[in-house]
Amino acid sequence: MGAADEEIRRELPEARSARDGGEGERRASTPAETSMALARRRLLELCKRHKDELIDDWIENVLALPPERGRYTDRPVGEVTENVRSWLAAFTRILEDGSEELLDEFITHLVEQRYATGYSISGPLIAASEFRTAVAGVLDTRHGDDGDADAPSTIDVLRAVDALLLQFEHRFAEAYAQRSLFASEERYREIVELSSDVLATIDQEGMLTRLNVRFEVLFGHSRQAWIGRPITALAVAADVPVLRALVMSASRAEAPREATVRCGTRAGLTKVMTVRITRLYGEDASLALMRDVTEEVARRAQILHSEKLASIGQVAASVAHELNNPMAWVMANLEQIRSGAHKLVSAARPVASGSYEDLLRAIDLIDRSCHEALAGVERMRDIVTDLNLFSSSSERKPERVDLVDVIELALRMTGPQLSQLCRIERRYGEMPPLVGYPGKLSQVFVNLFINAAQAMPNRPRDENMVRVTTRFDAGVHHVEVEDNARGMTPEVVERIFDPFFTTKEESARPGIGLWVSRNIVEEQHGTMTVSSKPGIGTVFTIRLTGLDPADLPALRPPPEPPRSSSRGTILFVDDEPMLLNAFARAFEERHEVLVAKSGHEALDILRARAGRIDAIVCDLLMPQMSGMALYDEIGERFPQLQPKMAFMSGGAFTQAARAFVERVDNAKIAKPISLDDLERVIADLLSGGQKRGS
């Protein structure tokens, strides 16, 4: 037996026990332990004495691996050589003093290399296994060199190699599993941190235990400061019970539910959040997902607001239709009364005597009364027109807009409220028209005037003021709406355009008026800003350039001046008998007048007269058969009469009516109709002139 083998035997357990004083129970080494110890010593000698030969064989074996065994064809030879040298150094250290520090360092390097490059983890394991082949080759070439009959056999040495490789594989697998777990946690943490939603974990009591960075971005609070606080503290007081119910539901492992909750931010804003809390499987914790839907809810509110305005518009149009019809016959009758009075005056004046002077005074009184009554009807017509314009917030096409007209419309709409509280000052400068949507712009100014009225302090009316100033400079329309009301603090000014923000306590309004107004202004290529001082007042400044004139619909040709017309046959079609009577009296001296109370009655008249009619003036919207349907029927039976039709309307346009108005180029007349305007339209139809647009 050689000296090296004697040294190994001295390190066996029973030898160490005897050397240390023989204390404790002595345990004899088994033959297998002795054989393995001798084999490991033999393997260490091979690693030291034949290092270069082992490295060369090992590298050659690794590079000769077939592709399906993880061949390093994609790695430089120098890198493979460095890896083999590192492996051999680590194995040698373990065999020499049992230290695994070098092996751990190398395994960590290999694992990180695998993650960095994305190569298969099987590569290092397969390459390391070629160490056994290299050792077998060296043993084969060095067989019998020691001349020691008791030297470990080749099989024993290879078993020692296998044990060493198994140790390497276990440590590598453990290190790789830990690294994978760490990578998975990192990916999870990255996903959580990069989420556009607030992600939080809470314990069974609803206390926050973890928050992602979105929490700080959205709410402005420090995450660390909120760890350990209840999640319900985020909600406004009114919504705390809703959020608490979600927490309790998750703690009972019920099916996840979602609720909309308002939460306050550090800056004092109110965020509308959808909150969903889910119990984490196998843990006494839950995951809360909080999504900011403030803008979405605000837009839904704007849509509802627009729909409400559209509904108001429908109601306004229906009211206008119902008012315009009686106003039409009142206006027609008043005009006839006034005309008759003028005739009486003319007939009575040449033979005036004492008895006729009373008659003339009475006729003059009738004339003045009719004049004032007509002025009242015209004022009613203007009010209905304003109501229709204001309610048309969903205009489909832009038009040329006079901003002063838009402002005046808004002042008329808010006049009953505004004029009771303050005086109104107008400082209008010269401004050209711009291209935009007048109905929407009128909403902006109505909102500003209403806000000004609501902010007025309780003091005499003449001390309160709203001033509207307009000017045009460098292609930009400037409008300032200034008041001397209570004013606003800088904190309120900063948030005044935020959706759902309101300074009005217990307000039933959703707090989107100024947010909607700014969106309307920006939609029409403008800006809206505000400056304010508490106790002094507020100034809203609107700057508009307007839309592109190319967006305007094509202009209709201008109407020709009215022509004198010869006597003709006129057919009036309307479902209002009193209006038909007024028209018949007005035109029966100059024309043959026919009247029909429905579309079906009109067709009967046309059939009876074989279509011999010179002009048809028809209401657009009637029950049973509308003017549109009558137009189509006439087109099939009497196509020569279609160009001789004109349409009256008191409003209440349906979608089909709007499409018809755009499609058909016949003259359109808005009720209530002055007899002069109606006479011009009839003269145009009788003369066969150009068709007149509305």
C-alpha cells in the first residue's frame, strides 16, 4: 500500500477517533467508504498530475457532442475551454478539502450565463458529464503506471467521478430553481409595478400590505405611509360602506365582485375607481385591483348630458311645432286685419266728416293693436327659434357663426336668472364670422353665465356685474366673460376644469359643465382659460380660430328677387284647419285657392283635377301621410308637379325629415310665416323660377 493510501486510511472515522483520545463510541469504516475515499484520492491525483491531458480530452469530447446532446456549436472554443478549466478547478478543490465555495461560485456564473444568453440549461450538465469520459481516457492511458496492486480500480475511480458529477448536478439544479423562482418573482413584480391599475394586497381585516407604484402616481400618497392602513380609508365617506362590503366578501372567499367607488387624492381631487377584490388562493390575503375610470365616467356623463339635451331638443322642437302652427294663423289673420284696416282708412278718408272721424280713430286703434300683436307674435317666434338653436347641440354640420349672436342667444336663455341678480355689460368689438357649431358654443356661454349667477354674493343687483368683451386679433376670436362675484382660490382654479369637481354643496348637477365647455371649445380649435381672485371675481377667456372653412356645406345659390305673378291655382295642404282658412282668405282675391287637411285629401283633389295645379304649399310633418310621403306619391302620379311644391314646417324634425330636407331642393318655409314671405314663395312657384332654399 502506498503512502497516499495510508494517509487516506488515517482520515477514516475510526482513525480520527483513536487520534482524538478514543472518546465516544468508535465506528469502523465500511469497506465501501474506504474504497470511495481511496478512489477520490486517486481521482484528485489524476486531476493534479494530468490536468492538461484531462482538459484536452474533456474539451475534445464536449466539442464532439452531436447537436441533439447540446453541442456547443454556437459558443466560441475559448469560452468552452474556460468553462472546462473552471469545472476542473472546482472539482479539484472539492476533492482536496471538501470546499464547495468554488463550485457554488461557478454554478452561479453558469446559471446567470444561461439566463443572460437564453441557452438551454441542459448544456452545462451534458458538458460536465464528459468529465467522466476524459477521466476514463486518462486512466486507460496510465493503467499500471503506479505499480501498486492495492490502488483503486478504474471502476472505483469512475464511481467517484459519478458521485462528484451527481453532487454538481444537484447543486446546479438547486441554483437554477432558485434563480427561476427569483426571475419569476421579478417578472411578477415588474408586471405589478408597470400595471396601469393600482394593485394592492390586503389582509383579512382589509389592511394594506403591499402597493404598486401606480398608487403613488394616481393618489399622490407614499406607498410606505399607507402600508398598514385600511383600504377603506381611500374612499370618500359616502362610499366607505361599499368598499367595506367588498373587503368582507373577499375575506369570506365569495365570488369576486366589482363596485364603483370615489376616492380622494392627496391633491384634493376625486377619482372614480372600479374596485375588484379577489381572495388569494391558499393565503389569508386578498388582491385588490383598482382602475381609474374618472375620464370614462365623465364621458358617459357627457353623453348622458348630450342625450338629455337632445331629449330637451326633441321636446323643444315639438313645443315649437305646436306653438308655430297657431302662431302662423294668428299672424296671418292679424296681417289680414291690419290690411283690411288700411283699406277702410283709404276708403273713408275722402268723405271724412264728424261721424267718420270716430270710425277712423277706431280703424287706427285696430291698426296699432294689430301692429303690437304682430310684434308679440314675432317675439314668440324669436324665442322658439332661440330654443331650437340652443337645443341643437348635436349639429351635424358646421356653419358660419357670428359669436356676438351666439353670446346674445345665451344671454336670452339665461336672462330671467341673470338679470335679477346683476347688470350685464356688453363690450363687443368688430369680429368676422368663424366656422363652428353655434348650438354647442351657446352651451359654453350658458354654462359661464349660470356659473356667474350662482357665484353672485347677496348684495344689491347694481353692485353685481357680468361683463362680456369680444375682440378679433391676429386671426383669433377673443371672448372674455368677467364677473365681480365671490371669486375662487388658487386650489379651486387648478381643479375647476376637472370632471365631477364642483364647489356647490349638495349640488344635483354632476360637476361636468366646465369640463364639457372646455371640450367643446377645444373641439372647435380653441382654448379656454380662467383667472380668479377670492373676493374680487373671475375671468374666463375663450380664444377661437374656428374650424376649416372647407368643412362648410356647399352654399345654395342666392334666391332671385320675387317676381310678380299672374293668377294661378294654389293648393294648401296642412292638418291645421284654422291655418288653411287664414291662407285661403289671404290669397283668394288673387288666386284660385284649394285647401286639403291631409295628404290623402290632397291626392284626391289632384286626381279630380287631373293634376292641373299651379303651386302646392304643403306642411312637412302631418299625421297619416306626411308632406314627404305626399311628395313621393306626386312624383309617381304627377311628376310635373314635384318642382311646384314648397314645404312649411313648425319644427319637430325627425331624422327622416332632416334627410328629406337635405335631399330635396324645393323651397322650405319656417312657421310662423309672414304673408309677404309666403307671397314671394308662391310667386316664385307660379313663375317657374329657381327653387328657393330655406
